[in-house]
Amino acid sequence: MNETFGGRGIAYNVRFVSLEPGDGRSYRKFVYQGDPTENAVTVSRTVTIYDDDHLVGPDGPTSTRVGSARFVDASNSTVYNVVAVEVTVWRM
């Protein structure tokens, strides 16, 4: 995102919205560059995370499985959780 928006006068926030037990939701800030202005645009993509998925680091896939991640295991199925990735972008 820095390569796309950095140095162009564009700010952005990224947050994860995951399911919690009892129909709840958890909101986690991943990147926070301030409060968006009135000309901000927000997009989201829903991602299904499976129990046997591996985490990916800056140098590629790791041997760490999703089970040690920070999201709550949403069910007793092979689906670990469903996470919405929200990106809000605005001109500064």
C-alpha cells in the first residue's frame, strides 16, 4: 500500500472485522493514519480462513498454522473464521 499511495498525498486505514462467539464482531486496526475526511472511500473483501491455512510473512509462507493467529476460531468445522478486510482511502 505504501508503494501505491505513499508520497501522493493519500492516507489510508486498514482494519479487520472478524466473527466472535454469539454473533459478535471484533474490529482490529492494522494500519491507522488518522480520521478519514468526508471524501473517503471504503472497500472491503471477505476472506475465509481455513484451519489448515499457513500464515505468510514478509519473506513468504511460514510453517505457522492459523491456529496460533489472533482471530477466534468461529466454529467446529474446517473454517477457522471469516474476516472482512476493510480499506479506507482519502486525499489529505
